[in-house]
Amino acid sequence: MHSPLLLQLVVILVVARLCGVLLRRFGQPAVIGEMAAGIVLGPIVFGAVFPDAHAALFPESSLGALTSLSTLGLVLFMFVVGAELRTPDGVRAQLRAAGWVSALSVLLPFGASLAVAPWLYPELAPAGVGFWPFALFLATALSITAFPVMARILKDRDMRRSRVGQLALGSAAIADVATWILLALVVALVGTGDGTAGYQQAAFLKAALGLLALAVLVFGLLKPVYARLLRTHAQDGEPSATVLAALLVGMLACAALTEWLELHAVFGAFLFGTCLPRDDRLLHALTARLEHIAVVLLMPIFFALAGLKTTGDAFSGAALAALALILVTAVAGKIVGGAAGARLAGNGWRDSLATGALMNARGLMELIVLKVGLDAGLIGPQLFTMLLAMAILTTVMTGPLLGLFAGRSQAGEAGLARSRA
């Protein structure tokens, strides 16, 4: 029997592109359409309308190859995200403000999530998962902000150099680092194996100490080694094939180490990316050579596999009340937290609310977090589907809320700043 892999790729790419183009026509980032394409290809839409064709196109036995390609796409994408993560121009002058926004935009949804977790845990937690691992993962998932999607929204609205844009980008960078560290610890808390208290404690210590040791290795050894390599052999920021291979080896090695620690490979790739020099020329080269392959070809596979894990049970009966509770907690926590932080830092109400609206964008980063939690057994398909719907809805509402709160003044301010640059 022939493998359906190539046909699967054709269908996934076509549906992802069509959904991306459709959402772009409504003023949304294309990635939201691509995320929605995963739901379209899953059992909720394609599987419900054409069950026989769905079963023939995505048999369980064929998903191994797709999973491997998806993992490679995630690793490449998170590597570039780590390399891209930097303090935006002008944020150092308002580092105190970014600290307030990032802290409150994480702490408020985190605390609110812990408050509602007792109502969600009995029905939505997988068997064998304790309350605190479940609650901490839920709190982490609702506290994430999508730095790449936010940057794309600000770029589309010509607001990256505006006061609100700079503040939100700096805050998101700080918040994302904190939440990724927390997510790694939560995943380590669960561990694998027989589930006994002693084993879980040993697994957590192995993962936590291993992650710390990896951070020391990356920033103590690999950072100066790769800085010298790039300074010597890529002075123009354009790595040769050999230097690019060395970068990929470092990325894959770090990803493999975090997998060995029973964490997800994305942690190691992201960590390695953050250790590279903050060189815009290098970032441009990595984006041109790696990100397009990851985003255009491999990430739609990730969205499709995520869609296959969804279930229609998340949108029926009492589950709708749980979905509404999650959505309110996520939106209110992020917008109120971000706005309160900006207001405490001395910004006006319009700028503060605009900042809160930007911090509410979750997008692709949220989906990566959810897939990590699903793979670790922290959540099941029903809650995964609810949180995926929350990620799409909160990102969709970012643009309209930003327009409502910021108006045209911020775009005009950004244009003035650009003309002076």
C-alpha cells in the first residue's frame, strides 16, 4: 500500500493557504487562518462531513511521518523565535513600564486561572493527573502572549515604532520567557513512568536540574563559541553552508537534550536561539533560509495534526459553559493585567487599554503550548479543543480592540517616528 504522505501534504498546504488568504481578507494574520485550517481538516468539520474520505486520508498508521515533520517544523520555528527575541528599540528607556505590564499580564490571568481550575478539573482533567499539575498548566496556558503574532499585527498597522507597540513588544518578550520557563517546570512536574510520588519527584529534579545545566551550557559555552564562529566566518551576517550546518547541529542537539530530559524539543531549540548574537543581518538570513520552510511547509502540518486531536464534545452541553469561563478568564486577565501595568507605569487609559489588547494575542505560541501539554498528558482532547478555540478567538479580537482603543493616533505617531529615523 502506498503511503498517503504526499497527498496529505498537498491537501494540508492547499487548505492552509486558502484559509490564510481568507482570514487576511478580513484583516487578520494569515496564521489564524492556518490554525483554523487544522480544525477544518479535523473530525469536527472534514471528519463529520466526509468520514470515509477523512479516515482514508488520515489513517492512524500514517501519522508517524507527519508527526516527525511537524516536530521538525516546531523546532525550526522556535529556534528562529529565540533568535528574534530581543529588546525592541527604545524599550530599555521604559524597562520599568515593560516590567509592570509583563508582570501583571501574567500574574492576573495566572491567578484567575488557578481560581477557576477547581470547577474545570473534575470534568476536564485526564485520569491520573493531579490537581496542581493540571491547574498550573491551565494557568500557564492562559498567561502566554504570542510575541511573533503581536509583532505581525503591529507591523501590519505600522505601529512597531509607536509608544504602545514598543511597550507591548518589550512586555511580551519578558512575559514569554517567564511563561516558557514556567511551562518547562510544569511539564517536568508531571514526568512519566509509574506515577509514584518518588518517581515523580526524581523526574522533576532531573528535568529541572537538567534544564538549568543546559542553560549554563548554552550561555556559558555555546554562546561565546557561536559568537566567535559567526564573527569569524559570517562577518556580513550571511552564514555559509558550513556555518548554517553548525547552527542546525547546535539547535538539534539542544532540542534532543530537552527531549532526553522528558521535556519537549521546542524548549532546547528556543534556548539555543536566544544565545545567538543579536544581529539583524543574521536574523534576516535565518528567516530567509529557515523560517519560510518552517512556516510555509512544516507548520501547517502541525496545525493539521492539532486539528486531528480536536473533538466536537467541546462545543456541546455543559462544555460550552466551561469554554465561556475559560474565554472570560483569559480575556479579562490579559487585558486588565496589561492595561493595569501600563497605567501604573504612567500611560494614559487609551494607550493602557491598547497595550492590554495586544497582550491578549496568543495565536501560534498558544497552540505550541497546548500541544506540549497534550503530549505530556496534562490535558485531554476536550480541553485542548476549548483552549485552541480560545487561542483563535483572543487573537482575532486583538486587531479590532487595538483599533478601538488606539485609534489612528498611534499609527500616525509610528509614521512620524519612522520618518525621523
